[in-house]
Amino acid sequence: MKRRKKRLPGLMILGIAFALVAAACAGADTVDTPPETVIVEVEVPGVTVTSIVEVEVEVPTGGELITLVARCRAKQSIEEGRCNNLLRGVVDANAALEASGDDRRVQVKIIQDNPAAGDYVTEFELSSAAGEAPDIIAAAAVNVGTWGASGIIADVTDMIGDYPEFDDIVPSLWASTELNDRRYGVPLDAEARPLYFRKDLLAELGWSQAEIDSLPARLASGEYTWEDMFDTAEEAVDAGVVDPGFGWWPRPKNGPDFLYYYYAAGGELMDPSGALIYDTAAAKIVYEIMGDAVARDILLDTRLDGDWGNWHNGVAFGNVLFWFAGSWQWAEWAEFFVADLGGEEYLFENVGFGPIPALARGTNTPITLTNPFAYMVSSATENVDLALLVISKATTTELNTEYALASGKLGILKSQADYEPYTSARFQSEMAPILEFTTFQPNSPFFSAWSDAYYLGIAAVVSGEATPEEAVDIVVDQLENELGDNVIIK
């Protein structure tokens, strides 16, 4: 019996990450081997700790041992199931190969850490251009628009039906992996982006327990609106319940969340021609909302500083009344911020959540947004079928539930609807109904430029550098310069 150790050190910078991807991929050639049992030890990088996963691979006489490299961006301890579940799927993948008479066997090397999202995207694009891309990458599904159009990820539409595990995926989630009616990935998780609120601060403001307990339902019905939220936040500031600028916080930097502001204001985004739409009337409403929040002292004019550490401390420790955030951040707060205060128990006692409130001057409908992660396969791999086989064996009720509960994500499988470990999880069961109001980012190769320009207007208004009207003009100029005929100014 041979013992082979593959140890992958933690990644510190993009250059090191790229080098490791290249090195891992360079060792991914197939080899003819005699009968043997291979013990593959893979070190799973984390921020401060590592874990070892052992997978036995029986290679038949004359068979091939094929190594796949998987790349995952994951927060240490709570999201590591993204790559770890691929490792755990190897045994079942090889059993399926044996049962079908296929003499190939597969092993998986993983590279898993938590770089900045932009660096992670750039790393994959550079490694693809250099011919050194990992076989599998777990990434935000919004990348399908750019990567599918550029041809660096595989179109797997015609192969999905070969793997029965994929039949269990909630049908609506496949839309997040599609470009021009073709599928370029497999859903890995789902999420919601709700409004969070502090129950204790509302009580201090004079709300009754009944009013606090009913707020999620009133948000879902549209009774309690975005405008009501701002009024309550202003009351809290005026009463000294929270400091000026701490009544309501959005995320501290550009990201998917700001798109649902635009949708809530009635903005359209996709033209049937494939061009993106910039609805100036809807955008102006968004910019007016942001300016109003600063003018009423419920939002700091420096809050969009990109400082996640300061932001997390503010919301986790009860300094902010209302904030917009992600469902997965609940797990982060419980694990990394308030564990000493009781973790999730403390959060349930003090924090509530519901859909983003209806904007009365817009669509007047509650809203949220989902930006799920998906597994994608490099178009350069010679073993798309094996990559999908391993992904399919990671897409099981048990493994996806373990990952969802650890990460604060939502399940993606129909079978989880009556799977007791999932249904008994309070956070997932209370968060799931918010998906009724979900929206998606478009899978368009032009969306990144659109999003950057749109956010430029938000940042300019919050900082006081532009009025809402001026912000619209700034954004229109940038969009027309960068996207030309690929954007319609409405």
C-alpha cells in the first residue's frame, strides 16, 4: 500500500494562490498504475487550523488514476464544506465508476482559502489564460455571465441529466447558472439577504413585545415599509437609543445587495436584446434614499468605507438598529463575534429578521436577492464527466445540509423539505420563507461594469460629493463610455 501526501499551504496573496493552482494542475495528468490502494491525504487550508481528509482509491489493473483540482473560496470553519464535500464524494464517485465498468478512478486535490472576491475571480481568469485552471471552481453564480461568454467554463447542459443527484435540486435555482438558455454550473447553495433588526433596541424605543414579534410578518405583508424603517431609525437616533449615523446600515462596499434597491425602486435591468438597462428614474430614487438616510442622521456619510471589521462589530454587538446583510452572516456573528455571549442563542434573543421592506414610492413589494455559489468546471479539463460525477456525489441531502447548517446558507435540494436535521434548524426554517421575495443578478458579461457605475452614484451621494441628480448624470456618462451599445439609458 502506498501513502501519498498532498499538502497545500495556506494562501496569503494572489500570486501565491496562482502559483499553487498552476502547480496543482500540473500534476493532474493521468497515469497507468498497477493494482494498488492509494491513500490520498489532502490538507485543507484554513486561517488558523487545518484538517486532514483521507480517501481510499482502488485502481484496477491497467486503469487510470485521474487527479482533479478543485478551488474553493470559503470562510474558515463555516464554509469549508464547499471543497470538503467534494473530497467526501470521491468514494461514491469511484464506486459508481466501478459499478459501470469504467476502469478510471478519480482523486481530488483541493485549494481552499478565503481571498477577497475580486482577487479570487482574477486568479481563476489568469490561471485559465495560462492554461493552468483548476478543474472545478466554486464561485458566485453571477460569474457565469462573464466566464460562460468568454468560454473558460464548460457548458454542461447536455450532461446534467446523466447524474440523478441533480434531479433533486430545486428547479428555480438552475436559472442562476444559465446563460443564453445553457447551463454552466451546478448550484451549491442558496441564500437570502434580509433586513436584520435589534429587538432590544426596539424595546428600548418603546415598542411592545407584540409589535417586535410581529415585525417579520408585517415586513412580509408590506405593512411595514422602507419609509417606516427610516422613520423608526430616526426616532431611535432622536431618542438617544442609538448614536447618530447608527439607525440603518447597508453593506460597507459595493456588492449584490445594492441591486435590490434598484429593483425595489422599479428599475428594469435586462433588455430582450441582451443589453443592460439603466433606468434613470429608478436610480434617482435609490440615490435620493441614500441621501435622505445621511440627511436624517441615520446613516454615517463615511459608512461606505469598505471596513467589514468595523461594520460587523457595529451590527453584532447591538450598536445599530436596522441593517441589510446576508443570511450567511448570521453564522459568522454567532461563530466569530458573539460566541462568548451565547452565540446563536444570543442572536435569537436580540436579533430579528425579515424581507427587505417594501419601498412605497417604488414597487411597494418586499424584496430580497440571492447570489448563490455554484460549482463550475473549467472548459480546459479533459474530464468534465468526472468533475460532474464528483460534484454529483457532493450534492446529497446529508452533505448539503451539513454545509448549510454550518454556513448559514439555505438548502438547495427538494429532499431537504422533509429531512429532519434541516427542518429542525430554526434559522434555516425561519429564513427560508424570505426566498419568496427573491431576485437575482443578471448573468451578463456587462453587469460588472454596470454595477460599478451604478454604485459610483450611491457612493457619491452618501459622501456628499454629488446630489442625486448629479449622480445620475455621472453614472450615465460612465455607462455610455464603457458599455456603448450594450447599455440602454431609459
